Amino acid sequence: MFKTKNVAIAALALSSLLIAFSGSHPTSSSGGYTSAPGDGVCSQCHTDNNTSLDGDYTVTGIPVDIEANTTYTVDI
């Protein structure tokens, strides 16, 4: 009984640690780079190299008058 209880506690502790650290790598969803207090910021890895991108885009399909509960197709 005592050994089974220790194994269960160890398994629970290991599972908790795995879950706690599963999202801590920078390539995961937040990775600790959310700019929240105590967190890092995206610019620690991503520099300003892409701020001078140039290009054009066109948005079509936006009507002059919009009616409630109506679906519109907008192309970009």
C-alpha cells in the first residue's frame, strides 16, 4: 500500500511537471514571449529586419450600404 501510494504521488508530480513545462519553448504558442509582466517580448528573437516590406493590396466586395444580418463576400 505504501509503495503504491508513493508511485502514484511520483507519477502525479512528474505529470504536473511535464504539463507545466510543455509550453515553455519559444516555438510554442506563447513560450513566455507575450510582453506580459515577467515575460519576454517577441523582439528578443525577431528583429526589425522585416519592417521595410513593400507591396500593394486591394480589397473588393465591400458595399456602400451595409444591411444587418447580411453576409458579404470580401476579397483581398
